[in-house]
Amino acid sequence: MTSNHVTNGSSERMSNKFAITHQGISILARMPEFHMLNRREVESLAVHDPKVHKAGETLLVSGGGDMKAIVALLAGSCKIVALAEIRGKKFSTFIETINAPAILGEVTAFSSPSSVRKVDVVAAQRCLAMTIPSKTLLSAFETSRATLPRMLWDFARLGLARIRMSFSNFNRLYDKHVGKASVKRLDLAGEFASMEKMIGSAPGKGIAVDEKTFDVISVLLDKVNTALAFVSHFDHMPDYYLPEGIEKFTESAGALSPLSVATLKSTRLPGATIKKSLTESLEAMLKESASHHDWQWALEELIISLDELIALLHLKYHINERRRTYEGSERMIDGFTARIEKELDAIENDALARFTLDALPEWTDTEAHDRLSFFLRSRVKEIRIRQLTAANPGEEHSEYMGSGEEQIRNHVAMETYYRLSSHPVVRVVTNKKCASKWDCQPELEEEEINLLNLFCRGCRLVYPILEEGHGTPQV
């Protein structure tokens, strides 16, 4: 009986594997990149079975792995993650989302051996993908009714079209954040025209496409991806209202960039955000300066200054809170946050197991993330503060939450959020995208206070979310 059970289980796995491979081949056959191959020739590409990738797993690695392979994304979506550097400090940021069906890594796969991939391709959600070595692909086209030069031309045109789309995304975000500032824009019109002439409008109209052609395309791709990394990083950074009087705290903040100083000294409209204020100050600075700068300098200045002003907001809260003393409150909060952190660790472990994740993802624009956020918010909301903080209900709890003093409650909320904001669970449940889905008004009844409400209160008081109807709290 046991032997039959094992045999049946093995047969079922083999059957499922065959079904996935068959489905993958069917999808490949319908993709325009392989329209000149018949079914048998498409089947020859499947030297590796399709693989299911969990959200956060890497499909293609920058600077390593097999550069001579493409990945056919058959189901799901991926993020393109680029690495850039600002004055010695490296950062990575996602620059684009690719939805199935799609071919990934084709430029590097057909370039010369010296070409190195500069981006990572990461699963944004559970997805199905098949790796195809470039040798296998070339062999399939050499023996098919399609000619190899035609296949290389198709992939060269595909690569160039994607670069144009990425450059369009860069210009859209650049106009959004840098606007009319007098800096030299990234001008690639000449390089695009040169590539169009080199490849030609149809097979045989340009030069014969080979490794050298893809090397040139690779250089152009790296330029656009780097530019998109800068502007996307600034776009993804959080934005907050810039409260009045924040310039009083600059002495405690250390050296600030000239743009940060100019922004703090400028006359701002009520409710102005940090990003908008920085863009306006940058434009004013450049009008008064005889210096000539380019797009990268402008984005570096904006990113550095935004980092500084967000840190200044945090410092303002920290200094103001240290001016208020509550007998026994620090000792209480120490124990309180230690117990909460254990609860958050347990919730994180449950989420990782439930959603088969290695780590909680950073991405916030997928259906999978929405389900994860809902799960985490629900679990955090189930935790009543009374249960976490009082060994004997009504005693320790009443020292700080049942006193009826709103100021003390705010102090506890902000300090708790301040200490635990880097925890993966807190980071997800307080991200700016999903914050508007909550009822973020504090509960009036003590019995209704829960941990989600506390984090929400603390997040709103420390960093006011950009949302209609909310002003800047005075902390």
C-alpha cells in the first residue's frame, strides 16, 4: 500500500511537470518572437523545464550567472532592478514592471562575451518562466525555415523598441520632478537615429546584425537604465508635508546641502510638500547661478536633499519628544516595544509561511502585495494593546493609555512607531500606498485601541501622509 502511494505521488508530480512544460511550450509558440518556428522547433527550445518563481526570487542576475541565456516569462510579472551610485553611495531601485508573456535578457544573450548585464530581474509575484540558452535558440533558427539573420534582426529591433519605451518613461518622470529647471537634459536622439540606421527598417536594409550590433545596443540600454534608476529612485522616495518652523532644527542636523538650505529658507505655500518645494528651489537656484549642470547633477541634488529633509522631520520629532518628560514612560515603552516586537516577529513568520516568501517584499503595486498587506493589517489589528501591555488588566495599562491625556497617548504612539518602524511588518502596514485604505482616525474608546491603530497614529504624527483633508500635525 505504501509502495502504491509513493508510486501514485511520483506519477502525479511527473504529470503536473509535463502539463506545465506543455503549457509553457504552447505559450512560447504564440509569442511573436518565435512566430517563424513550428511546434516541433519550439519544443526543441525547452531544454529546461519551466520553473515557478516565488515573489522576490531573482530570474536574471546582474554581473553574474549565465549571460548567454534568455528568459521567457510565461506567466506573472517581474521587476527590473537597476543599480546606481550617488557620490560614492550605491543604491538599487526598480525601474520597470514587465508582464507576461515577454522575453528577458535578449540583448546580453546575443552580445559579445565581454558584455555584462547591469540589472537584476526579480519576480514581482509568483510567476512561471523558462530559461533558454542562446546556443539552443541559435541552433533552432539555423535549422528552421526562418533564417538566422532575420531572427537576430527581430531581436535587435525588440531591444531597441524596449529602450525607446524606457527612455520615454525616464522623460515622463523627469518632467514630473525636475520640470523646467535649467539643466542639460539627457539627449539620446543622435544615438537612437544611429541605431535605426544601423539596424534598418527591415531585414537586409541595414548592416548584418551580429554580436557587435548587440554590443552597441547594450551600451545604449545601460545609459537609459542608469538614468531611469536615478529618476525612479526619487519618484519612489516618500513625500511629506513640510511643516512651518522646521528650519529651527537645522543646527542639530549637521551640514545640509545648499538645496536643502535654500528650500528651508524659501517662502512656501501652505501645505507644500518636500518634493515640490525642492523642485521650486532648484529652479530658483539655477536661475541665479551662472554654472551649467546636467540632468544627473539635478537628480542627485534632489535625492540627497530629500533624504536630508526627511531626516530633519524625524529629528524635529525626536527633539520635541525629548523635551516632554513623563515619569516612568520610557521604562514602560522599553518593555512595551520589546513585547510588541515578539508579536510582530510571529506575524512575519506566519506571513512568510502562508505566502511562501523568503522575505517580505518591498513592492507595493501588485495584487499579491495587496493580499499580503491585508493579511498583515488584519493580524496586527487583532492585537489589543491591553492584552500586550498589562499583566493585570487595568493596572500597568492605565499608566499611559487609560489616563485620558491625548498628549501622553500621542507620545507613546510616536515613540513606539519610531522604534519599530524598520520592522518588516510595520514597514508594510504603514507604507504610504495602503495607508489611505485605513480608517486612520484614533479610536475614542480605550477598549477599541489596537496595535494597527497605534502604528497608524504614530506614523501620521511623525510623517504626515499626503492625503486630502489632512494637515500637518504640530509635533
